[in-house]
Amino acid sequence: MSELVTRTAAELRDLLAAGEVSAREVAQAHLDRIRATDGRVKAFLKVLDEQALAHAGDVDRRRAAGEPLGPLAGVPLALKDILATKGIETTCASRILETYRPPYDATVVKRLRQADVVVLGKTNMDEFAMGSSTENSAFSKTYNPWDLARVPGGSSGGSSAAVAAFDAPLGIGTDTGGSIRQPAAFCGIVGVKPTYGLVSRFGLIAFASSLDQVGPFARSVTDAALLLDAIAGHDPADSTSIPEAKPDFLAGIDKGVQGLRVGVVREFMAEGMEPGVRARVDEAVARLEKLGATVVDVSLPHASYGVAAYYLIAPSEASSNLSRYDGVRYGLRVPGETAEEMMANTRAAGFGPEVKRRIMIGTYALSAGYYDAYYAQAQRVRTLIIRDFAEAYAQCDVLVGPTTPSTAFTVGEKVDDPLAMYLNDVYTIPSNLAGAPALSLPIGLDEHHLPVGLQVMAPVLGEPAMFRVARALEADLAFDPTPRGANALETPGGAAA
Amino acid sequence: MSTVTETTYEAVIGLEVHVELDTRTKMFCSCAIDFGGEPNTRTCPVCLGQPGSLPVVNREAVAAAIKLGLALGCRIAPTSEFHRKNYFYPDMPKDYQISQYDVPICLGGSLRVDTSEGEKVVGITRVHMEEDTGKSLHVGTSGRIHGADYSLVDYNRAGIPLLEIVSEPDVRSAEEAKAYLTELRAIVLALGISDAKLEEGSMRCDANISIRPAGQAEYGTRVEVKNMNSVRSLGRAIEYEIARQIDMVEAGERIVQETRHWNEDAGTTSTLRSKEEATDYRYFPDPDLVAVAPDSAWIEQIRAGLPELPAQARTRLRDELGLPADRAGTVVGNRLVGRLDEAVAAGASAPEAANWLVNEITGWAVERGMEPAEAPVTGVQLAELVALVGDGTLSTKLAREVLTDVLEGKGSPRGIVAERGLEQISDTGALEAIVDQVIAEQADAAQRVRDGNAKAIGALVGAVMKASQGKANPAMVNELLRARLLG
Amino acid sequence: MALSTDDVRHVARLARLALSDEEVEALRSQLSDILAYAEQVGEAAGGDVPPTSHAYPLANVFRADEPHESLSPEEAISTAPEAEDGRFRVPKIVGGEA
Ligand SMILES: [Mg+2]
Ligand SMILES: [Zn+2]
């Protein structure tokens, strides 16, 4: 196995620019790695060998000809199968879209092409991004490279497992209630949910429109910032896209934490967390203080209502967003005597149990007589959580806490208990409700050799401070992202450690 | 309707009118609007509801909503929102319609209409923006939705901007409803925001109809009636529905809340769906769209650009241009005010120009299935025609011919007159020669005139006109004949 | 909030989901549990708190009224499960709307 797959995106970019390696070689090395490991990890729904090599070849040709190239020219990436790719199956891991080939490209996909990122394939996910384990995919489970009996998290589990397995240095996920940060934490990599509106949602197949946001996975903080820079920025095709210029994510990233105030969220450190997670988070906070940050204790008093609010708002929006899968214009059709029957049969056969459950919750919550008690009330809680954050940020620049209450759980452990699965998102949901950015940084392993993630949260458009804190801690902890342990995937270039 | 029941019951009617805007592009995407194109040639990921696509509001559609709101005296909401109206239907690409709900863009206006019983003010509850659906073609032996074997959907119309105008339940009769719809249509046309063709569906009117014993304060159970494709069928449907409800009440039956379909051919209404079948629309704010908050500068700019509205025009034509009220109404109703003003500015007398517009020009257009306003004659040309008649160059009869030539694109009235040599012969010398010739040829008739038979002069005038190929000035001919024979 | 099977069937009809009896029963208990949990939003916020539908407040995001190219009719119906004469074909529609 080529050592090229162990490189970060920034390293590959520099090697490519220096002409020490070709984009085709880089792409081939990663495709080989996918071929060697994906039978066990199952991160990809579709590997785009031909397109990837052709694009890489084109990058090499243009570089040789001295033509202009994008900032990440020749760097490979794993793309979540929720972003529309023109003419290429885009399934959302759902039977209902199994054969769907969009007639257009998502804005993020266009920006990746402008950056000359080489897309290796489309990755597995929970169906329509509804889940926290990637077990809700209609096509396959995905397995955690750190322990192949465990889940990679979700819903963006395919992309996070691909990056953790060294199939790609970069990945794209989406985060509605934690779907980037939780799998990043479970897989020992960096995952970022940007400020809502920073990255275009045009071509992102909607789950919950007011919460969905596209973001990067990487094995380093700088790589994540580079990828975010490539995809962020105003898009006139998305009415909720922020019109102001995007922040400079990289300018101050190596400045350290000296002088920064880091708030520790009291409620997130209370009960419910596994001891292994608590130990690593406590150590990380201590390191931040050592590195020169001022650590303050802050409170988000309404954060505990976040899960309840989220499981009303997200299903309500989803119930409406997913109405269009009716067997008329695209996707699956199951016959029926009448149009109504055809629609009901199609949706019954095309959606999996979790999707049906959320459509049902949302339909109920919006229906006559219940709107005020459920949907409107959840939106009020959202207001309170936004106010909580505003008060907290009056005292500090960023907030930290655990990304998840536990490390990766075993496959099948929570599938029969939807509510227990939902509670996995307790620390990640408040940032989605507030539209604010948050990042998960690997900070060490628990007693089972499973990665623990620290969540770094920042106010709206506060990504620069978030990256700066994460980068300082990353440099200090020097976490090794290579999966290891008894049941881990083998190390690239050798047997499992 | 029997006169007994008419005096016993009062109808309470509210109208919901949908107007398709003729912006260049759709409400939420950049597809061009093109009526009557080949199926599915005006679609894109957004208006097909493709997964991942997102709506962006057409600024001109918002401007049109504000225009209509101002014209109807509405308050323009400082902030309004788009909601999703959720229901499944094959011609609705997302299976929800983007509409407005509790915070529409325009609130609380009114519309004044003239009826045989005088002026009536109908309250406007709201004007809101929404998107149109696609069109289903029902295939099967009946060609209609009932009894069809299957349906074929074309999404060209899906996403075209609509304004929905909801009236207060202030309308009391079919006549008032017709007057309301006619006046609303005239306003929409004057604003230039829609072609508002009821027959073609670019303007649609639904009526909520109930009856109650005269003098009772509470409303009766209301029935919504849809599918009226003209002002006339709106009137027919309302009259039928009022009579049906009265008959039911008289027979001791209970009226059920439902939606009924007007069948134009049968002249009846029939149940479309009952209240129990009514959908729970699950409205909620569309998270893909942001608030519409027009600032006062924009609103004032739109207000300043508003054209003269039909009611204002009617008053001006009557009071300032001296047209009779009904003539003013016709000119305004046929959107001929601009043409009239142009003719008056070019020196024509308003009543004469209006005469030509309402009689000849409208008649010519109607015969050809055109809107009178589409008739290809300018106000300047009209003024020229009026002048040619006024100075005696053209007889009324010849002027009609000239007008027809103008409408057929053959040039200006003066040009046509010159080209066809149609000037009336008013030159005394030329006329005297013809008159003398006719007197010589028709000596008997001339003698009868000399003998005091005044009526006989008619035959001689006719002969002179004929000899001059219609170009002789009849008044002068008459005068000359009298001078010769009786002078 | 305890739901009845009739509640579940009514919601399923609104959502156009043909559910089996087992699914109805499973959903009845799961939805009841989830909604019972979610109901705590009622105690969290008073009616004086304004609801937030968009975390990042924007207004007046408009598009110029300028046409762009549409899809070709072939592309438009390329994804159709069933098409005829350039149109999307569906089984007969029973019950009117719009
Ligand atoms: Mg409407
Ligand atoms: Zn379109």
C-alpha cells in the first residue's frame, strides 16, 4: 500500500505542486486503498474510478501546460451521497432514489470541481441523513475502522469512515443535528459543521432545511479549514446563503490560544457521559489552560431541551421535504390503481422505518390542532437556546465540551430504541438550532482504544477562533489518527497494529 | 327563482380570485413563462421539484403584488413570510405549494363597483403571493378527470407566479359578483401585471356562497364553488347555487360544507369533495425562503409609478372629457383610455374619438377575436381620421373604409385618402359641371323639383353622388341643386 | 401523548404512507414515546418568547426577472418512472384539488 494515502491534503497539495507526484498516482493510490479495505468498511456506495482517474489526468495535463488550477488540485475526496451529481446516481441511501440520476450538480459539487478536488466516490449514510450510526442505509451498514464491530456514527458515517480508513484525506458530510461531528468523534478525525448559510444548500437533498449544513472531514484541522474554504461562500441559488464575504479560516489558524477565553459548558459536563470520554475532555481542557487560554465556566440552561425541540422541528420539515418522493417525476414507483394509491405504495416501499417514523412524527406535529403545542413551541425553545449562546459568548470566545456522550457503540446496539439513538445528539444539536459553527477534534482514546471527540463551538461566523483553538490543541496533543486496537482495520502499508 | 324566496333569503358571497402574473420568469426559478409551449419545455430542477433544488423569489412578482395591493388600498405588510401548504397532487412538483398564510404581503383594502342599485364597496381581506401548479391531461374515453384511465402531467405552468385576492363576504348577488370580478380584472389589466384571461385560466375565480334569512346576523353554511371560466358563468353559477341552497332549506334539508364544481354545459354545480375529505394543509413557514420586507422607498417608488386606475379614468373621461358615463365605462373597460388620450392630445374631440373607438374599432377587433386594445390604430391616426371627417374631406361612409385600411396596415388616414383619391369634391367648379350634367340627363326629375316637389331632389343628389363616385360633398351638392332649380 | 391506531392511520393517510398493521402498531407505541419526550418543549418556553424559524435572519433575497435556459424536454422527463408524449404519466387521479 502506497504511503501516499497517509498524507494530509495540504501535504499532497504541496507534493503535487512540486511535481514530486502526479494527481493520477495520488488518485490510484487511494483507489487501491479503497479496493483493499472497503469490503470490510463499506464506506462507499459507488466508487468513481474512471471519473476520478480522468479528472486526475486532466489536472496533470493542465499542470504540465501551465494552465490555472484550483487550490486543492489533485487532492482526493469522499463525497456523501446526499449531494446531487449530474448524471451520477445520487441515492441518499434510499430505495426511493436507488436509480435517481440528477439533471444538475449541487453548488458544493461545482465548487469542488473548481478547486480541482478529485472525487473518488459517493459514500454511505443513514437514509436521508436520518440516523446516528449509518445503520439506516437501505443498502449496507458501514463499519468503524477503529473496531469493525462498531458503527462509524452517522448520518455521514461513510465519509467519516473513508477518511479514517485512509481511503481519502478529505470527506464531505452534512450535519443537521450532529451528522458530521458525531461520526468524526467516533472515527478519530476532524469534522466541521459550519455556520448555517456559509455553505450553499443548493443540490443538498434536504432533510431539515433550517438545520442542514454541508461541512468537511479531514485528518487535520488545517485540512478541514482548507476544504471549508473551497466550498464556502455566497450562492444566489440558495436564499438562506449568507451574502457577506466568508471569513478567512486560515489566516490566524496557527496563532495559538494565548489570550482566548474558552468556556466549558457546565450542562455538558454533568451526567450521562462515559468516564472514558470525561477523562479525555478534562485533560484537553487542562491542556488548553496550560497553552495560555483562559478557561471559564459557562451555562446553556436550555440546551437540555434541544433534543426535544430538534425532534419536532427536524421531522416537521422533513415530512414536507420528503413529500416530493411520490413516484411521479423521479425515483421509485410502485403501481397502484389510482394516483393516490400509487403514491402511498411507492412511499411505503421506498422509505425505511426510520424515515417513515420521522415523516409520521413531523406530519403529526404540523397537523391541525397540534402545531402550536409542538412545532411553534419547539421554535420558541430555539429562541431560548440562541439567547443562551449569546449570553455565554459574552464571557468567552469559544465553548468546549464532549462531542458525544459515548465513544462508538456496537452495530445493532441501538437500532431498536429510536429515543436512545436520538439522545446521542444531545451535545451537538444546540449548535444546529442556533445556526452556529462547531467542530469535533480527536483528543485521545478511551479504555477500548476508541477515539474521543472534543467539541469546539463558536458564535455565528466565528470559525476562525474555532479553528485556532482546535489547531492549538491538535498540535499539543499530536493525536495519531491511525486506527489501532484488536479489531481495527490494518494500517496503511502494513498489518493492524 | 321565485319572487317569494327572493325576498326571504339573502346570499352572502366571498370571492377568491387567482391571477397569473405575466412576469418574464416563474415565481421561484428562472424558467421563462411561455403559455402554450410544448409540454415540459419550460422546466428546471426547481420547478420540477428535483431533490436538492431551492426556490429564490422573483423580485418583479413581489413588485406586482405591491402594485395590486396599493391599487386596492391595502396596507403593505412591513414583513411577510412564505409558508408551505402541504398536500399531495401529481401536478404539484414538491407536493406542497409555496404560498403565504398568516402574514400575507397585502392586507385590508377595498374595491368600489357600480351596480344597477348604485355604488357598492367590497372589502378586500388580503392579497398574497403563491405559485401555480402544472397541468394534467386526463386520458380516457370521457376526456375528463372522472372516468379517465390515466393522466399526463406537464409542468410548464408549475411555478408561474400567482396573486390570490380574497374578498370579504360582502357580495350579495350574482350581479355584484360579476361587477366585482369585472372591476378587479380592469384594475389588473390597467396595472399591466397579467393578461387576466378568464377563459384561458390566467384569471380564476372561486366563490364561497351561503344563504341566510334576510335580517339574520349569523352566516349560513358556506359552499365553495369552483371552475367558472367567464364573468357570465360566475353569475350563472352563483344564481344556480343560491337557488339550490334555498330549495334545500325550503325542503327542510341541511346544507353541508363542501366544495362544488360548476358544470358550464349542464348549468349546475356538483360535489367535488366534502368537508371531511378536506385536506389538513399543515402550513408552516418555508425554511428555504426568507422574509419579504419591502422598505418604504420601494413602496413609494411603486406607488409613484402606478397608472391611472379604471375608476379614476372613468371619472376623468366623464368630468373632464365630457363623455357620457356609460361611454366612459366602455372605453375604460376595453382598455382604450390611452388611445383616446392620444387622439385628444392630437386635437380630436373626445366624444367623436370615443365614438370611433367604441363602435368601429371595437367592432373590427371583436370580429377578429382580438381585444379592442390590440387593434392596430394609434391615437394620432384616429385624430387624423376625425379631422378628415370634420373638415369635410371624408364622408362618414368613406371614413369607415379608410379606417379599415388603417387597421389592415395600409398606412395613415391621410396617406390612404391621397393614395385612393378619396377626397370629397368640395370644389364648386368641379361640382357645378357634374350638377349641370345630371340636370340635363334627368330633366323630368329636375322639372318635378322646379314644380315644388322637394322630395324629388333626393334622386338628383343620389345621381350626382354616383357620378362623382361618392366623392362629392353631399351638402354642397344639395345646395348647388337648389340654387340651379329653385334659385 | 398516547396515540391510537386510528390516529396513526389518519396521519399515515395525510403522509401518503401505506402501512401494514404491524407498522401501525409499532409506530403507535414509538410515536407515543417520542412525542411524550418531545412534549417537554411545552414547559421550556412561555408564549412571550418569539419563535425562531431561521437562525440567520435575512430578508429580501430576490432574483432579477431574467430568464435562464430551461432543461430540454428530454432531460426534464429523463427521470420519469413513466412518460408519454413528453409528459409524466400517472394513474388516474381520483378526487379533485386546486
Ligand atoms: Mg391559492
Ligand atoms: Zn424552472
